[in-house]
Amino acid sequence: MTKPKRARLTSIASRLGTLDTRTAQPAPKTADPELKTAEHQRWRAEVIRRAKGACQAPGCGRTGIRLFADHIVERQDGGVLLDPANGQALCGSCHTAKTARARAARMAEPYRRQLHGVAERL
Ligand SMILES: [Zn+2]
């Protein structure tokens, strides 16, 4: 006894495109010219070399992954661009998390100062 043949259903590609609802297009990503200099490339290579292939974030230590040379005190917060003492090698997830924490702290700073001023007047 043979199995009855059934028509096979094939999926049909959507004919609808994706709608871009953004009202303003983001500016194209461009690397900061400060980061393209030979001096910065040397700083970066030194920071990565020192790490001996491991993420330097406390409690991480991942190896066998791409490392990013990170400014411990971010440049936006006054960190020195080419000081090897201001560099550490971080894996992608630690670098993303640290950058987000630094950004959140930077954005909260005016409110923190305001609260501190209120507390001083009490
Ligand atoms: Zn890490």
C-alpha cells in the first residue's frame, strides 16, 4: 500500500516591504578622527598586548574573543586619550556594558548635582 500523495504547501515570499517609520535618518556612523591617528593605533595595540588575550573587566577574563581597547575614564569624561594607564582591554559585552554605565552616569550627573544642592540647603 502506498501513501497517498499530498500537494506540498510552499511559502510565498511577502510582497510587502519593510516600512521605515523614522522621521529623521540617523547620521552615518563615522569613526572619530582622534581614533584614526597612528599614536592612537599604537596606544590601542599596547593596551590589547598587555591584556595577553583576556578581558580585563573584574570577574570576566574571557579569552579567545575580540578585545576592545577601552579608555577607563572615558574621553568625554576627561579621560586622557593616549595614556596607557587609562587603557584596558575589554570583551565586547563588557565594553558595551561599561559604555552604557558611563553614559547613564553622565546623563544623571546634572540631577545628582541638583539633589546634592537641595540636600545642602536643608
Ligand atoms: Zn569581559
